[in-house]
Amino acid sequence: MVSTRPLSGRRFSLVVSPDRLTVVMRLLPPSEEGEVPPPSLEEVRAELEALGVRFGVDENALARALVSPPGVAVEVARGLPPIEGKDGWVEILFPTDVTRGAPEDENQRVDWRAGLVFPEAVPGQKLAILHPPVPGVAGCAVTGEELPPRKVSPARLIAGPGVEILAEPQGESAVAVATQPGMPVALCQGRIVLVKVDPLVTIPGDVDLTTGNLKIRGSLAIQGSVRAGCSVQATESVLVRGDVEASEVVAGTDVAVVGQVVGARVTAGGERSLGLLVLDFDRLIAACRQLEERGLRCADAVRLLLETRFGNLRKALADPPQGDAEQGVWEEVRDLLVKPASGLTLGRLEELGRKLHLIYQGRAAGSIKASYAQNATLEAAGTVTVRKGCFYARIVAGGDVIIEGALRAGQVVSGGNVYVGEAGSPGESSCEIEVPREGKVTFTRVHPGVQVRFGTLVYRFEAPYRNVTLRAGPEGIEWS
């Protein structure tokens, strides 16, 4: 809303902002008729009234505006902006991550061998509080109209196993209370929060022939090691304070191994076969798309890739899962890929990829943390972190891979970025790293013979380098 009115050869303008919260006045340069007296206060007030400005007029600002140089903006009226409210929210009262049990030393270095501690709950413990929304306060425009605040929305607190919801005495909120001992877990989707308590099973020593193989619902803490030939499965997290030796550990969410993983397989984020299927399927689609752009039919591209780069995916299809929904999609993927029809299209593959993502939507990603890995396979739907290093290890991760020490030999397949302290060896040991085209790979030190793949782009180091980062650019692999 703008007013620009001539007054005896000299003009002024009044501009009302689009949100109707301010009015700005400017004196305009005199016309060719020469200098004339400035407008009077009464003339400006009359113009404000004509514009409907009835609230927040600043008399002192009006006086300043009348004596300001032409073109200088002066705010002569201000409304009251609405005070925004706050949506309802759920306050989580327990730590949601695994923490270290020992403090930092005097040099502020964390002791990796200090015990990792899962959050624990006891019956009657408050786990979460549901806070009601806080309504906002209406404002007032310079025209006198009410400016309503944004509408606020409530949150929702849902009780899972091992939890009950109790109303607070004031009746304004609710609280989630544990009904059984175990590990509290909060699953959030927008303002909807489900709180549950998973049983935490603690094994005081080793998992060996004495204990037998373990398969539990909930989380598992093993105070000793997982000895050769044993199997450990948990629907939630697994903590091993010792080593994992020539055995298998499978967790629905995270795995933390304080010691070493030697000759073993560790899987985080769900069942092994479906985990591999989800991790590899996007990579397969991307590779098929690139081969199709080069003129190869989709069916032929699938056959070629399964025989070369995706042999592990083909093996995963031979191991059916247990769930009905997963079983159906697994069979569909198997039938499509094992003997691809000549009319197979990239769109059909992408449709299956979307189905797989829907099945796993909202499930915990699952990460792996270990001190050292040798002759081992680490598979995680999320991130993999190895502190001291790897030797002849295969790592598959849906997220980032961080190897703080050396990766002497082996293979890394990451759905995100990769960082390696030292890759390869002076003797040019076999070392392969694969990331998506949009990913990046960083080395503190890298030896000749290390191969890095970004989709179909491949680079092999022929000389040693320090502090280098590789990524795929529009014209090939770029260095920095």
C-alpha cells in the first residue's frame, strides 16, 4: 500500500509493508517549480488516516520524517507482530545413544577400551514427558486488524512394550513410565514418539560352548568374548566387551565390539540376506543405468553385473528371509534378477527398489564400531567405524566408513563417504574402495595399488600420496 501525493510542489510518500506491520515515510525531491515549504504534520496524519493506519503511529518519528533529507526512509508506525506459539513436543528423559563408561584422560583422549554403556531403565522410572502445545498471542496490524499467530499442533506419546502412559496430576501432560527393566528406546516420526523398554540381557563372561548360541529379543551385553564357532543374534543392540573370534554376530540395530573382530562376520541393521539386498540394490540400479546409457539392454546389464561386481548380491538371493512381507519382495527380486527377461526395464528395477525402501522405512539403520578387524566381514545398514585398522577385511556399509588406522588389504563398499588413515601397503596389497558417484574418499596416506571406484569411474594409485580427497566430477575423478 503506497501513497505518493503532491503537496504545493513538494511530495512525500507513505508505504505500508506487505505484512501490515510498518509504515515508512520519505520526503521526495522538490519539483522544478523550486523550493516550497514541507508538508505539515496535519497533512501527513490525514494521509495516514486515508490509508487506514490507526495503530502504532509514532509522533516523534513523524516529526523526524518531516525534517529529514529527501529520500531518507523513516518508520513512522509499527504494529505488534504475533507471538508465535510452540507445537507440542515429547521430552526424552534418557540418553538415546550408547555412551562410554570411562571419562577422558588428562589429555582429553577417550579410552576406546573403556566400557560402552547402554541406557537402562528400572520399573517406575519416568522415560518421557508429553508437553502440550503452547498457543501464540495475536498481534495487531498498523491498520488495527488482528494478526493471528500460526496454529500449533499437539504431539503424541505412544507406549510400546514395557511402558505405560500416566496422566500428570495437573491434567496438562502425560508421562511414559517403565514397567520392566531393560534398555529404553524412543522411535520418533515427526511429533509422534513411541517409547518402549527392550530387555537387556547380560552375559557375565564369554559366549562359548558352555552358553551355546544366543538368539534373543532385545539387547545383549556380553562382558567377555564371542568364541569361535558361536552365533549371537539380537533384535536390538549387541555389545561385546571382548573379541569376536571366527563367529557370527547379528543385531537388529547397532553392534559395538570393544576388542577385535578376527575371522568373523558381524552384521548390524537386520537379517543378513535382506540387509545385503537393500544395500546393494541401489548400487545395482545405478550401474544398470550407466550401462544402459552406453547402449546395453537392461537385462544384459543385470546378467553382466551379477556375474562380475555383484556376486554377493546373487548369493544373498539364495538365502530367503523369514517375514511374509520380506519373503514376497525377496521372491520378486530373485525372479527378476536371477533369470532376467529380455523385456526387463530400468523402471521395473526402480519400482522394486522403492518397495525395498518402504519395507525398511523407519527401521534403525544399524552401525558397527570395532577396534580392529582381520579376515572379517562387517556389514551395516548404517556406518562402520574401525579404530585401529583392518587387514584382509570386507566392509559393506549403507552409510559412511571410517577407518582411523590402516586398511592393509580388502574391500570397502560404502553408500556414503569413506575415510582411511592409511590405505594399502608399500608392497601394493590388494585394496578396493567403492562409493556412490556423489560420495568422496579421503586418505591421510595412500600407497600404490589402491583402487577407488565412483560408479563406473575407476582410479588406481600408481604412487604414494598424503592428505588427498577424491570425488567424481563432471569430467572425471577430481583431487583435492
